[in-house]
Amino acid sequence: MAETKERDSATTESSTGEISLGKYLASIRKDRKLSLRAVEERTKKQVSNAYLSQIENDQIKQPSPNTLNALAELYEISLEKLMVKAGYITPSSKRKSGERHGRVATFAEHNLTPEEEQELMDYLEFMRSRKK
Amino acid sequence: MAETKERDSATTESSTGEISLGKYLASIRKDRKLSLRAVEERTKKQVSNAYLSQIENDQIKQPSPNTLNALAELYEISLEKLMVKAGYITPSSKRKSGERHGRVATFAEHNLTPEEEQELMDYLEFMRSRKK
DNA sequence: ATAGCGCGCTTGATATATCAAGCACCTTCT
DNA sequence: AGAAGGTGCTTGATATATCAAGCGCGCTAT
């Protein structure tokens, strides 16, 4: 009675006021014009079509980092963004809404690709939100 | 070709040739002079004493990132190191083409603490090892 | 029409993470 | 001595992730 779990979320506007993990992943997959089974193959069976379907319909609460990573790589999106949406990261000290923060050009000294740079920045936020 | 799931014993020298996750965590806890229940309390129940015991005895294969993070923070060790030991990160291609990294002093522009810097560097390796 | 294929989806089964409750043992007290 | 409390540990119960197998539907083709 204390807490009913099901007040979720067809449209979960949790931390950043964004859509749910499932809807987000679904929209991206469609953008990439991939079928569920295509994703299954391209991820070398790391994510089955059945499972992806459940994820996209928000029937899975917290896919493992491995799963999220496989999808992030295939779709070429930020792993940490998925980690946030999956609830691994507490949205405590999140940035002000919708604000793009400064760049980290100095990361270039490590031959970071733009994606790596973005991921590192996301990860920094991740760490700091946890530190709270 | 399949990797048989081996549940070998106490001294698992996997990725970095180090001890298993459980033994590693146990040694650190003792170093910090904390009891299982003390850890339970200090992590605000994020890790129960029963569960920690299982982890330390390698009865748990892959604790969640949340759990690992709680321990990493309490012990003040690298989360990514635990992620490696937990098997979230494949220790395959550490060297892509004789690549080695230097320091990342420039991270200081983001007011990184030494720990954050270390974690970011670990995480960079994490990303790159994942990238194939 | 019908055979086939691709699509998203459902479901049963299995593996595993996680914890509350308890147990056996060991130190101090009084 | 016994109570009280600390220690690591075990276990039964519960929740959840994950997949193989299958379903029904819409397309093309014959």
C-alpha cells in the first residue's frame, strides 16, 4: 500500500522532462530505419528482438548497462543518456533544464572523438550527480 | 567457441591479473575496518550485509552498477575498476595500436578532484575497450 | 487465393540480484 | 554463569532481466 509502482509512464517526464527510455529508444530505432530483428542481428544477439520490444514499451524497468551500451553503440547515441533514463543515475544536481553546457576542447589532447567527448562530459555529470 | 561459464574459485585472475571482485572488495572493507553491517548502514541500506557477504564470497556474478557505485563511493575507489572486475567491461583490446595515455591535467578546468580525474580516465579506457 | 516473408509483439521458462530473518560463534559486560 | 551485543554467514522469498518460441498481421509475389 505504501507505494504502488504503476504510476508511470507512457510519457514519463522524469528528470529532464524527456520521454521514457523505451519511447526514446523506439524513436531512434525508427529513425535509423531498423527493425527489431535487425537490431538483434546488428548487436550480435546482445539484444533480442523480443526483449527490445519490451524495452521500447517500457515493460523493462532497468536494462543492464551491457544492453544499453549495445544499443548506444549501434544507434551512436550517448550511453550515459540511456543510463540516466534507465534510472541508474539520480537526477539530483542536474543542469538547468535544456541547457547546453560549455565545451571541453581540452579533451582533444587525448584524441577524443566528438562522441567520446560527449560521453565523457555526460559521465562527469553522472559522477557528480552520484556524489550528492 | 562459446565461453563456458566458469565459476572458478577464490583467486580469479581475470582482466588485470588481479583478484576477484569479491576478494578485492573484502580486502578493502577490512582495510577500512568496517563490518558488513557498518557498510550496510553507511550506504544507507543500498547494500545489505547479507548481500555484501555474498558478493565478497563471489556468489554474486554481477552486482548492479548502483551497488558497485555505492561501494566505490564508500571505499573511495574507482567505480570503473569495479565495473571491470564485475565483467561489465571487456578487458580485450586494451591496446589498440600501442596507445598509451598520459595525464589529463587539462581536466582541471572542470574543477575535477583527483578522484574524478582518475575515474574519468578509467572511463575513457572503458569506452575505448568497448569500441571494439 | 495462398504461400511466403517480414513485421511488432506476447508469453513461458530460466537465471540472477537483492533482502529480511535467522543461525552459530565470539567478546565483553554484570 | 548468563545477558547483550557484535561478527560473518546462510537461506527462503521475491523481483526482475533476458531469451526462445510462437502468434497474428500486413505485405508482396506467384
